[in-house]
Amino acid sequence: MFRSRYLRQQPALRPVRAMTALLRTLLRLAPLCLLGACAGGGADGARTQPRLLRLEARDFTFATPAAVPAGLTRVRLVNRGAEWHEAGIARLPEGTSAEAYLAGARAGESFPVGAVDFGGPGKVATGDSSEVVLRLAPGRYAIVCWADGHVKRGMIATLIVTEPEPGAQRADTSAAPPSSDAVVALQDFRFVHAPGAFRGAPTVLHLRNEGRRPHDMTIYRLHPGRTLREFGAWYRSRQGAPPAVPAGGMNTLAPGREGWASLTLPPGRYFIACGTPEGETIHAAMGMIEEFEVR
Ligand SMILES: [Cu+2]
């Protein structure tokens, strides 16, 4: 999540239609499961999918349910806006509110009200979506888009995570974390993972913040022939079309927190970057950035 002062306005981008098409196909094939109906628990007691929390981003609002039960949750962000959007899920300390978070963000704070960053779906372009699995504890949360400082324009929503209902408890406890294909450790200040963790086939990455600072992992796909250096130049100047497009990832995780990101990356050149702020800079500028190729 590139926060507040680091990014300015971005031009509208072409949708990533391939991923949207894939999503549509999946929705046709298994509408009930993807709509969360499978979270009620299998008759045979088998592990079930975590329940789905669907967030829709527009310029500059979130559509979200008011409340969801605690437990493992698939959080899907669908970007219906023209801008790049993301969804950070931050647990608000007792006695604070999304309004207080917003006031802090507008006052220039990078980590308002001492909220705990629980992760969230990484940044995607218009028409695209991204999905993560998180373990949500009961409490009051803010859903925030820090991309280009959108939160300051009011792109924030409240989500209440309730104690699981007695009847639903079994479903929550029987939902297992996704089996992951690779672990990506977020350390101060680098990504640590096995070679080949990022690949073209559908992949679940288990992200763990092993550092002492909050971290995120935003994925960008470079347009053919474009380079990370060119992206850096564009990032500073904001002149012309961006040389890369965001492709999801994991929003900011507080130290010790974890989550799972579901990815299907078309072939191409990519980089991952941590946009979490550190003083006047961001972790990407401190070396927490890595380029790779998906074949
Ligand atoms: Cu970081």
C-alpha cells in the first residue's frame, strides 16, 4: 500500500480482462461455493472453504457488508472504479472509529489511531479483482484505500467483525487455512521466498510478517518491454502512461500477522514492492522490492 503523500493521481487504465474472464468462468462453474454457500460446513465434516467477504471499490467508496462473523475469511476486492484501488483492513482500537482514522489520515498520519493492520486484498486496476484469506478477530475495523491517498478523499468504510454465532461456529472452526504453494516472509526490509514461488499456475502464497515493522507486498506486472527503472521514473514524474499495472498481493500486515494470497499471474515480467511508509520514505525505496519473471 503506497500511502498518502507518496502517490498522486493515476490515470485510468485498461482492465485486466483475462483475470476478469477467469473469474466469470469460475463463477459459472461453482456459483454456490464462490458465493459463500459452502462455508456452512460439509456434511461429512470435511474442511470447508472460509466464508467470503466481498468488497467493491469505486472512485472513491467501498461497498461492504456491515458485519461479518470472526474467523478465517476470504476477502475479495473487486475494482469497479477507474482508478487503482486496494483494501487495507485495519482493526480499530477500542473507543476509536473510522471517522477518527480518517481524521488522522487527513492530518498526515501514516498509521492513524494505532489501528492494527490485518492485511487485505492488494491493489488492482479497474475491472480486476484480488483475493486473500485472513483470520479476522472480533472487533471494529476500517477498510481503507491508501492508494494515491484515496482514504483522505473518504475512501474508508467500517466493518464490524462479530463473535461467531453458536450455529456458525462449527463452520468457522472447520474452515482451514488454504494449503499454500509457497511461503513469502516479509522481513525488515526484504521478501524471503523459495525460487519459483511466483509462477503462472494458480498459486496460494502464505505471507508472514516476520519483521518488527508493518509490511505489505504489492505485485506489479510490467508492460511488455518496460522496465522497473522506467516504472521508478514514472513513479516520480507521473508523466505519461504507467509502465506497469498492479496485480494484487497482500495489504499491510502488522508484525506477526499472516495471510494467504491467491494468485494467477499471466506470463510476463513483474515486481513486488512494499509500499508501507517508514518516516519520509517507503520500504520499496529501502530495498524492499524485487523483480521476477513468470514464464
Ligand atoms: Cu515493508
